[in-house]
Amino acid sequence: MGSPDRVRAGLLFDLYGPLLTEHQQEAWQLYYLEDWSLAEISTVEQVSRAAVHDLLDRTEKLLEDYEARLGLLAQHQRRRARLEEALRLVAQLPRNSREADQVRTSIAHLAEEEGVSDV
């Protein structure tokens, strides 16, 4: 299991989780999002630790395959980078300019719609 970082694991799950089986979703959520150990999951699922490891490994490959084919996470990251750059540029505009305020407001709304309002 290549173990993606927890942020990437969460993002992949947010984007592609509904495409997984209920069993895959539960194991992924317990391990990556709720920080359960393989032993804890294996106890609850009444399977071996190796079985849980294999399930998570197959699920990771499946999520990465979805990303390779659909590229939703890459698109999200590109939009976020563009919004961060736009916010950086608009911050350089004069504060008392009505036009600059309109641009700031538009960018803030766009960032919020994209779910990246924390930029």
C-alpha cells in the first residue's frame, strides 16, 4: 500500500468515494479519515489485518485510476492555484478603488463556489 498522504486520501475520497463499494468506503474512511489502525479495522470487520491491507491497497489503486482517467483532483488544484494567484494580484490593487472592490468580491464568490474560500 503506497499510503497517500491523508489530505490527498481525503480529497480522492471526497471526489470518487461514491464510486466505491460500501465496504471499500467504510474501510477507507476508518483508516484515512478516522485514523483507525489495521488491527482495529480487522477486529470490527472480523477479517485479518492482511485482508484489510489488501482492501485498502486495491481501493487506493482504484481511486488513483479514477483520478488518472478523470483528473478531477488535478482540475481542482489548478483552479485553486489560479484563484490564489488572482487573489495575490488583486491584493496589489488600490484599496479605495470601486473597480478593485468589485474584482475582489467576484474572486471571493468564485473561490467560495469552488470550495476554496480558504485561499
